[in-house]
Amino acid sequence: MVEYNSIIIHYGEIALKLGRRPYYEKLLKKNLEKKLNRKLRRLRGRLVLKLEDNDWRILSEKIGRVFGVVWYAPAIHVKKDIEELEEKIIEALKQEDIRSFKIYVKRSDKTFPLKSIELAEKLGRNISNRLNLKVDLENPEKKVYIEVTEDGFYLFFDKIAGLGGLPTGSSSKVLSLLSGGIDSPVASWLMMKRGCYVDLLHIHSSLTHDEVLETKIGKIAKKLSDYSLGLTLYLASFKPFFLKSFELPPKMILVAFRAYMLRLADRIAGSKGYLGIVTGDSLGQVASQTLENLYAVNMFSQTPTYRPLIGMDKQEIVDLAKKIGTYDLSIQEYRDCCAIIARHPETRVKPQELRELWEKHNLEETVEETLNNIAEYEF
């Protein structure tokens, strides 16, 4: 078994930020150190974590949930001694049942006397002769990667894909409307991937806020927090709107509820400094998510609303939910507010019609009542 002593971490998009690149690199390093509770070294174009007791598997899972990391690999750090590097490669390849290999070299330290191709050819020739293995440049059974840095050689054999995106905190904070369905956790995750701090607002029909934490809502919040540096879950009671809903035309209840949710989120955003509201809307996926209805509902928020799923179909969303680990939680049984109210909503609500309904039934009052009884939970 290969004994690794480092993890080498690469990023992609943030390397293209030109004058802002050092800021993004430092932010990614800070986020990784907080997630891993370890110190990292910043080299040219990469970050390096020194391992203790070959514990890379434990740390690997955590690195894989940090936005900004494109790929990473457990590695063997070797000082700039070609003979020692060769011995480390031979030691590793002897443990493999292979007939061919290929060496890939990337030289970021241009002061090193051998070019990348020269080092690859030298090592490949020597190792081939010593182990009687074929150097196969087209379809090798084993790939050997070497990075030549100002800190020495880093030798590794597998690249593990990261999440990519931007480091958390490189964008501002947003408030995401979390329902009991599949879509909204995915929308929240996608905004996290673009560097946002994402907090959650869930409107529920339970008797108490604490009851909700024991349901899938608390579990989804915990799962999403794994991808962040901590998040806040706001819980609000559905009761004020539910009592008012008996006065509303049945076909308008669901659209009015969506306006109520957005208005509530807007009020919280205004008081807490959120620069956006996130929803899991996907155009035309359900009857209430028509352009006309979304346009009408938008009137009730002065805060910009972001809908990262707007052009996705259901299968694309489901696939993402499975990837991030929220799908199995989202399909658990739960008494969602939307399931309680009208199932056959108006699909082409006019903005003025919704505004008149709002004012006639004083729905702003339901928002005020809800705001008076909101709980906050930290994850």
C-alpha cells in the first residue's frame, strides 16, 4: 500500500480571475483550513496539505465538499532528487499487476533544469528497464503523475474530481426558500457553488418549530450545511396564511401563497442584509410556475429573486439532487404547505389581479403575524 504524505489540491476557474486571483486563492485556502481544521501551504497554482498518519481518506471526503476545488489527489512529496523520485515510483508500481504505464509531468518551477518531457522520458526509460514494463503513451494501464514545484516533486496516481465553482464567500449572502420537495435544495446548492453564503427559510404547518427539526427539513438543512461554512435555517409558521386562505378564491390560493412566501423572504432579506432570494422554480414544471404567475408574484419583493433551475427539466434536477445527497431526504414523507392548499391553481394570473386580492384581504397582515414568530437555528 502506497504511503502518501500530502494531498495536492488544484483549482480552475479562480485561476482565471487575473487581478483578483490572489484573493480567491487565499479565500479557498481559508475555507479548506476551516473545513479540515488543518493548515495548508500555498504554492504556485495549487494548495498542499501535509498528511498525518496517512489519514487522506478521512480528509478526502471533506475536501470533496468544498467549492472551488476542481481536483485533488493523495500524493508523495519528494525533495528534488530524481533518483529518490524514481525509487518512489518503482516502489509503488511493484504493488501493481500491470504491464504498461505512462508518466505525466507538469513543471511549474521553471528553474528546474529538465523540461517536463525530458523528465518524463528519463524516468520512463529507467523504470521500464528496471521493472520490464512497457511505456504506453496511448492506453497505459497505470498513469503516473509528477508535479515539479518550487517545493519539490509531488507524485500521485489518481485525480479525484472536486465540485469546482467559486469559494464560499466570494459572493454575498442570499436567502433560499426551502420547501419539502426535491427542487429547492438543489437551487440552494447551485447558489453555493457560485460562492454565495446561503441561508434557508422554511414555512411549515407543524405545531411547533422544534418539531420541524426532527423531520426531513432539519436533515436537508444539515446536508446542505456540509457544503457550506455553516448556515442559518429560519422557520416560520404557515398558520396566519392558512387561516386567511379560507377567504380567498380557491384558484388563487396557491399563487397568493407564493406571493406571501416571497414577500416574507423579502422582509427578512431587507432586515438581515441578504442580496437575493433563491427559489426552486423550474419553468412550467408545475401549474403555478408559469411565466405569468412568476411575473405577478415578483411584484411582492424588492429583493432580486434568483431561480437557478428555471431552464432545467425534472430529470436534470433529480440527477443533481442524487449527486449532492438530498434526493433520498426530499422524497421522505412530509406535510408540505403546498399540498394542503388548492391543487388546481390559476395559471395566468395578472399582476393587477393579484395585487387587488392582496390588498382586499389584507395579506400583508399575515406577513406581519408570521414575522412575529420566526425561529432561527444554526447548522
